[in-house]
Amino acid sequence: MLTELLSRWPLIQQIKTGANGNGVESMSERTRNLRPKTDGAQVAKSICPYCGVGCGQLAFHKNGKLISIEGDPESPISRGRLCPKGADTFELHTHPGRLQKIKYRRPYSTKWEDLDLEIAMNMVADRLWDSRERTFQDKDEKSGDLIMQTKAVGHLGGATLDIEENYLIKKLFAIGLGMVCISNQARI
């Protein structure tokens, strides 16, 4: 009885199926034949923007419009499968409620205003550089050692970055801007 119950469990069915173990045999005929409606669209290979796993995606587009985003079967990481968040990447880009402009609220204002991306990026860069210039220390006050740092600016990383991107960002912030970078990695 337990064997029969376990054999109906979808995970066990997928493990038991075929030499390649991809579980296709346990899918219904309808599911096996599902294909994106691409109708002659071009495809661009991409990476899922959510977590740091790096699942491959295929972005189908036609006449400058996004048509569909599907898992990339050639991806060695995901082999064409996407988690629920990755499967919803299409809506991340096409939802009518998605903000299309930079929203900014000036100090003491009660209203938001739209800004051009270039203006907003320049505001961030100016504020970053101003904070660095006001608080940059060449030498430690007590020991006189060369430290070349500022503690007035911080950075929080994101899970969507891979190790190479994190390496470059750390170098930019630590060496280029003199920010103190603290790792949450335990040292053994």
C-alpha cells in the first residue's frame, strides 16, 4: 500500500522515468506540447533577474515589442525550467502598473514628481561624490597610517548579482571611492 501511494507521487514518477530523468514522460500530452506563441519573433538569450542562481531565459520579441519569456532549454543551470518568479518575468516588464519614470519627492514636499533618468542619475552621483569629499580620510588620526577611506557612504548588495559583478562592484566602491566594505561572510 505504501509503495503504491509513493508511486503516484509526482516526484517519484519523475525520478523513475527515462534514462535522462527529465520527467517529460510523467507530463500530460497537453503539457508536453505547450510552446510559446512566437509567430516569427526574434529570440534573445537572457538571464533571470530574480535570485543569483542565473537560470537561462529566452526573450521573444517582434517589432520592438516583448512577446514572451520562456526558460532556455540549453541553460546548464535550469535546463529550460523556471521557478514561479522566473516564469513571471514577462509580467515584470509588461504589467500596466509598472513605473516607467523616475519618481522623486523633494525634501519637505508632499508631492512626487517625474524626473528624467539622466537627471536622477546625476543627482545620485553628485550626492555620492559630495559625501565622499566631505568625509574622506587620508590617514588614521591616531596612528597616522594611510587609510584612504570614507565611512559616510554604504552599499547593500543584491541577490541577482553573480560573483564577477560583486567582485567588480566591491573594487569600484573600495578602491575607486574609498568606501569601507564589510563582508557578512564568517571567517574560519
